[in-house]
Amino acid sequence: MKINRKKYVIITGVSGQLGSDLARKLYEKKYSIIGIDIKGKSHNKIKDYYNCNITNENEIVSFFKDLKKNRIFPEILINNAGIGTYGNIKTRTANEIIKVMNVNILGCINMIKNYYIHMNNLKKVKKIINISSIYGNYPPDFQIYKSSKNRYSSEIYGSTKAGIIQLTKYFAKNFSNENFIVNCVSPGGIENKKLQTSIFIRNYSKNVPLRRMANTSDIVMPILFLCSNDSNYINGHNLIVDGGLSC
């Protein structure tokens, strides 16, 4: 039996830990997934996969031209792609700073700009959901990172994530009266035993009132709510999902 899928949604960074689980859950909810990533491969939950670099606007323009050619007009854009760099400021290089800024800020703007151009003549409600971080809202507790210097959260990562929150508020107002709803989700730390030591996970969890790090489902479900019509009066909002870490 053929399943009627209700909406197209673009997810950047779809091959990553959060992106792949988000695609899987949206697929279960009958969304059609259009995935973008600079690495990795498509999986069977993604209707259309594009291997392209969001920091290269020419590639993004080509992506939207292809959607237009195929008469695909996604009602939701999720700007999930993002990178970080690690280590103490004493060893930070200009190249590291530029790379993080290009992906996290320039890439996000490239997607929003070209999505707006692609969709602004359509009267239906369009949603943009940007993925920031708790470290765009407040600085890390550096005691957590003493045992895990290879994961030491950087100043440029938090700065770009704060920029994403500002972009969310900016475009929520800038696109007013054009049927765009723009929101942001700021996840807390997501557990990943391949990258994090047991000591790091324990130290982080001690600071969380729920006494654990997030799993991807903890972040995916609030994003699904923002995708749904139940959230249509929420606009320009930054939803912090951190288990109470910021209390």
C-alpha cells in the first residue's frame, strides 16, 4: 500500500548523529526527506540525497534549481549542519576559526537566503528550524573538560552558535508577513560513547538535574513539534533542551 507523505523537509548535516536520527523519525511521521551533507551516503529513509557543501553558494543555488526543476517546494528547512573545533585558545589557528564560521554561520545564511528565494512566492506556511547549542546561550563549565582535553569546547563554536540564535530572531522579524516561521533549538550535550570518555560523560551528567546526557530522541522530538502545525504560533523562539543544565 502506498503511503501518502505529507510534507517535504530539507535537513542539512543529514549524515551526522542527530541528522540521521532526525531523518529517520521524520520519515516515520510520513515526511519526505531531502538530505544534504558534504560526507556520507544516503539511507533508505531519504527520498533525495545531495552531496554538497553549504559554504559554497553555487552548490546551494544548483540544489534549489534542481528542486525547482522537479517542482519540489519543501515546507520545512532544518539547518542542522555544524562543526566545532577543540582545544585551548593558546593553540587556536585562524584556519580553524574561519572553517567553523563558514560552516556554522555562512552555511546557515546560504541555506536560509536561497530557501527564501525558492519559497517566498508560495502562500503556504514555511518553517525554518536552526540548530544551535547550549553553548550559544551560556559558557561551558570547564571543569567537565579537564579529563577530556581533546573535546575541550572552543570559544569560536559557542560564538557561532550564539550567532545562529541571533539569525533566528533576525529572520523571524525580517520575514514577517511572508508566511515564514523561524525557530531555533539549542541542544545540551548528546551522549556519544565513540567520542566521549566515560569520565567525561560522568562529569557532564553530574551537572544535569536529570543526571544524564541527552540521547538523540530527546532532541529530535522537540524538533518534530516545531515541524508540526501545533507550533504555528511559536516564532523567533530559542528552545533550550538541556535536561535542566542551565537552571
